[in-house]
Amino acid sequence: MNYKELIISPYYGQIAEIYIEKGSRINEGEQLFSIHTLEGNIEYISFGIYGYIHSIEVCEGEDVIPGMVLAYVQTEF
């Protein structure tokens, strides 16, 4: 059975770098995005399970807020 999971931003800031692309296989804990926060820190976003990137909803340099969808992941259970 296939499921789509959300990867969301927990921060206010700007997408500094995207390490994945559509269709990429991701592993548990792999860094997917980095966000330059309003506080000036770089925070890394990872995902707790493996799967495939179904879509990426942001681009580098885009402003993000907490709860904003960064990507959808196709998982299999």
C-alpha cells in the first residue's frame, strides 16, 4: 500500500539548499533541505522514514513559515 507523507517546515526563514529532486529515494534521517532561519542559523530538515520524493513544493531562496509543506514523500508499508 502506498502513502503520501508531508515534509513541513518547523521554522521561519528561507530555503538555503535542496538536497533532493523529484523521484529521489530517501533514507531515514537523510538531510533533505537546509533553512536559513530568521535567527541567522542554518537548520537541516530530514525525514523519519524512507521513501521516494513525490513532489517538491519549494525552491531555493523561497521564504518559509512553520507548517509550510516543503515536499511530499511516497512511502510503502
